Amino acid sequence: MEKFPAQATSLLHTNSFETVYPSVLGIIQLEKKPNIEKLVTAIGKMKQVFPQLFCRYNLEDNAFYPATENPAELFHELSIEDNPFSYDLDFLNKPQLAVFLRQKDNFWELIFQESHIVADGAGLKQVIACILAFYNDPNTIFGKNHQDLFEVLNNVPKDHLNEAKRADTSTISLSLPFPTEKEAVFPNVQHIFLTETEFQTLREKTKKEHLTLNDVMLTSFMRVLAKYNPHAKKIPLACPTDTRQFLPAHLKNELHLGNFTARYNPQPSVTFSEDFLSSAKKVHEEMTFLKDHYQFLQSVLTLVENYQTQSLSELRENAKKNYHMRAISYTNMACLKKEKYHFTDNKILNIFTSGAFRKAPMFQVCFSSYENRLNLVANVIGDSTQQKFAKDLLTEIKEQLLSL
């Protein structure tokens, strides 16, 4: 039987099946219904580029095996009443990608749910870009997909890593005061955004203060966490980073569909009583130090280096020690640019991405931007009051951003 070995980093996302099912999400809001035949054909073209999407994942040998040849099995057209987020994801027996289409009140929604075992959020963004390219032109040609993690790791200095050690977990436990569950829980996506004017103002202020957008987005969430955890002396929060940025120049424009994400572990002393700029400067200083020392290597280097010599059980134990699923988490999925994300026969109203669905009181905020709009997203499993609280949290985070 045909077999596609998974990456060492795939193991990082197999340790928490019972707590958070490992998936990443992308949603495109469209002006009108797309051409179904062209869409299914485009999905089918991905078998040439990333055949693992059509496979099931096998835990025993960390590999993918074909589950279907039919792209129609990856596509699901829903009625208005159907909830795409209630679909039973099963990456151990089904394909690693599910695509849904549903009509909303005045637009259409194209939804991509991908296995985090097969690819990270940046990988999903590339998958979506490839599918749209095939939709617009079925004759589009993509080169080889590169999955060698050493193409990244061999380009990163490791000399000063020990100077920036940060534990992946902390004795400080962060929590959010979600209301107690009283009704049946359900999965839903909570989403708000900064308008073009608000986002432009934020970018100008960020640049003026010599900060990065990631600094201020991370600060906005840390300040909300500080508000609800006033006794926490530090706010430990993982900050994922796409290591594709460290590829050699000649490989940066090639496809790298897979798990190339690692994470920094900033632990600044942020308090809610101080002003936003004071908090942001602390975050900037901490992130600069961690970046200068390539601290993200702490989360993946040992796993990747030991992959050829240790058993899978030993590797999974190593992954548990160095890469923990956090109940409270943050992701910056960066910019989706119009030149890669467009339809020749339709208009995209918005695109946003996020991670997995988390059962309240767990919570993850995901940032991404499209066409000068900054999206804030949280995938929540909870009852109606918990869903509202999650939306209110996103609003608080936005208010913190606008306070810069």
C-alpha cells in the first residue's frame, strides 16, 4: 500500500486528542455561490501537490495511507440549517481535509478544516491558495512540496539557545471566568474585526513606537489575561512562529506544506493597571530577546534531531516534555494577500483563519488580516452564554488594541 511518512513535528499534535482535536480552520466569505464543479476539480488537483490530504493518519508508524481517490468525498455542500463545525472530524480514518459550503443571509461561506497533524496554519493558508489557483486556472503548475525540517534547522544558529531557556509550562496557571455550562454545548466560531481605518491607525501607532504588530496583538491578549489573573506575577503565553522564514532564499518561494511551526515562550511581567504602551514595551523587549536567541528551537529541536534514532513512544514522551497543549493560547496567522486569495468569477468579502475548537473555559484567540482588515477569531465549544462570553473577550482584546 502507498505510504507517505509524516514529519517529526506531526507528533506534536497527536498528544492531546482527548482535549483538543488537532485541526486548523480557514473561512472565506464570498459574494455569490462558487462553481461547484470547478471547486471539486480544484480540490482533486491537490492530490498531485499534497497527496497526504487524501489520506488517513496512522499513529503506529507516524505515516499517512490513502483513504480515498475521490475529491468529492472531501467536499460537503450544506443546507442553511447545518452546522459545519459539528461535522465529525476523524483524521485517523478519514482524509486530512474537509471543505464545506453553506449559504448565509447575504453571502456564501467556504470553510476549510484541515488536520494539524498534516499541516500547520501557514500550511493551510498555502493549501487554500493552491486550491484557489486551481479553481481559477486548472492548468496551474506547482513544483515539489518540501517537508525537510533540516532545511530550516540547518539555517538557524544554536550557539546561544541555552541563554534564553523558557519553560514551556509554568507554575503560573492562567484562567478566564467563563460562565458555568447550563445548556447543551455546541461548536461555533466567534469573529470580530478591526475596520480598515482602525487597523491603519493601529499600524501607524505601532510603527511610531518601534513595535511590531505581533507585539501589540500579543500585548492586547496578555493585558486581558492580566485583568482576570491579577495575582499572576508574569503572563506566560506561547507565541507560535512560522519557521519557514528561516529557509534559505532559494527555497522561500517553493511549497512547504506541512508542520513548520515552533513557538516562543514569552513570560513578561504585564499588569492590567499599567498603560498599554508600558505593557507593549515589556512584550517587545521579551520577544526581541527570545528572537535574538532563537528560543523557538527549544520546542522542536530535540524532537527533530532524535527522530532517526528513537522509537515513536520515546519521541512522543519527548514531545510532551517540550511542547504542551495550553488551555489559554494565542496565534498570529499573519496576512492573507489578495494576489494569492481571489476568485476570477467571484468576490471575496473576507478571509480569516484560526486553530482548533476548544471547550470552554479553554480559549484561543487567532489573529489574521485580509484587505486591511484585522480579524480576531475564537473557535469555541460551549453553551450560548459561554459563546457570548467568548465574543465579549474578543471585544475586550480589540478594545485593548485600540487603546494604544
